[in-house]
Amino acid sequence: MSQHSSHQHPDHGHHHGHSHAPANFGFAFGCGIILNSIFIIVEIIYGILGGSLALLADAGHNVSDVLGLIIAWIAVWLGKKGPSEMRTYGYKRSSILSALFNAIFLLVAIGAIAWEAVHRFSNPQPVAGKTVIIVALIGIVINTITALLFMSGRKNDLNIRAAFLHMAADAVVSLGVVIVGFVILWTGWEWLDPLVSLMISIIILFGTWGLLKESLNLSLDAVPEGIDIKKIKAYLSNLPTILEVHDLHVWGMSTTEAALTVHLVRTEIEDNDEMLQKLTKELHDQFSIEHATIQIEKGTFQCQLQPENII
């Protein structure tokens, strides 16, 4: 019995396929950070002058968005750095940590907003309706522009999707603030301001939950969303000469790249190089596996495995 292990490089199967990492989003990040930073200052000033918790709450949320954009931008930059002796995968995982940090930061912001809003119900403050409307209208424009900058990359990267969702949600929230401003002008119902703050918190919570779940899963080496490990095993098991597939693992190296390791037991090993080239391409094209490591075993080779390691 014999075995053949391959870390698929171009000649013997170790393949680094084309990455979906955002290469041209520097302009989007820069514009988003600058526009939202300016808007935060405007919201804080007029929120204090107008006595609007809704504006201050939205300003707090936008602070988290700006920090999130900065962290995501840094993570994208780090992800492009090559591997080293210490970090053999480079800094690709920084994008996962960035997404996880953003999700946690948003949850903390939600708690602070909701806490203050509850207190405002028992002690409502007068709100300058016209000021709220004007500032929120500015917010709709800025957030919509920023969201559009990230629209094209939202399907391929968790960080870009987080940025898009945050900006799009902010535009909707600002629209709600505009509506509340008109209602307060007409009715004088000051309690609507903390109510909208709570609604903002709920909207952010729903938008953040999916980001938190996916980023936490990726940080724990779960199979990335959109990759079906059962289909991968079925594909490998149905290949000619394959007797057994075991120790199959798939995890996210970053928010855009997935890695795979697997042991394949074959009836013959003479054409291993040719087969590995084929597997490299098909795992990439069919299952979006950017980095695959395959060990080939001959015939009835039995590997001593722990039950929890067998898929």
C-alpha cells in the first residue's frame, strides 16, 4: 500500500484560483468614510441643538458604520499581503475578524440606543421637527450614494455586503426619521422620537444578526455559506477509481476564499497528477474552493481516525 499527498500547486494540484476579493473598492471605502464622517458631525450638532434623540441615535450608529468601513478597508488591504514563515496563509483571516468585530460593535451600539430611548419615554424632550427633517434628508442622500458604491461587490464578500447593508439600512432609517419629523410638526407628539429610536435599534438588530452569525461561523472554521459539503463529498465519491472519501474539511480562509482538505482512497495511483489537476479545476469551478489539499491513498490503506474527524 502507498499514499500520495498533494498540496495542489499548478504542476501537482495546489491551486490558488482567482479570488473574489474586492480589488477596486478603495474609492468606495474612502468616499463612504468621508461622507459619513461629515454627516456624523452634522447629526451630532443638530441633534444636540434640536434635542433629537433620533438624530443622536443615528449618529451613534453611523460612528459604528465609519469604524466598520475603516476596519473592513484595513482587512481588505491586509488580505492582499502575501504569506510569510509565521503566517503561511498571510492575513486573509483578517476579513473574518473584521466582520465579527463590526457585528459585535453594532450590537453594543444597539443596546446603548435602546437604553436611552426607554428612559426618554418617561421624560420626553422637545424636538425641533424641521431640523430633524433637513438633517435626515441629507442622510438619505449620503447613505444611498454610499450603498450604491458597494452594490456590485455585495454578493462575493461578507465585508462588502456588511457595508452595503449598513448603508442601505441607514437610508431607510433616515427616511423614517423624516416621516417622524413631519408628524411631530403636525401633532406635537414628542414620544415619537424615542419610539423611532427603538425602531432604529430593531432594524439594526435584524440587519446585524445575519452578519454576526456568518462571521462567527467563519471564525470557528465552519463551512462557508453557499458551499454544500454533502455535494462535494458526493462528487468526489462518484469519481472513477475512488473507493472512499474521508477526513473531508472545508473552511473559510477569508470572507472570499474557501479551503478544503480531503483523503481519497483509490484503486490506482498511476494517474494521480492528471487527476489532481482535474480535481483542482472542478472543485474551484463547481464549488468555489480556492485552496485544496488532497491526500491520495492506495487500495485498502486504513488510516487511524477519531470518529469525530470522519465525514
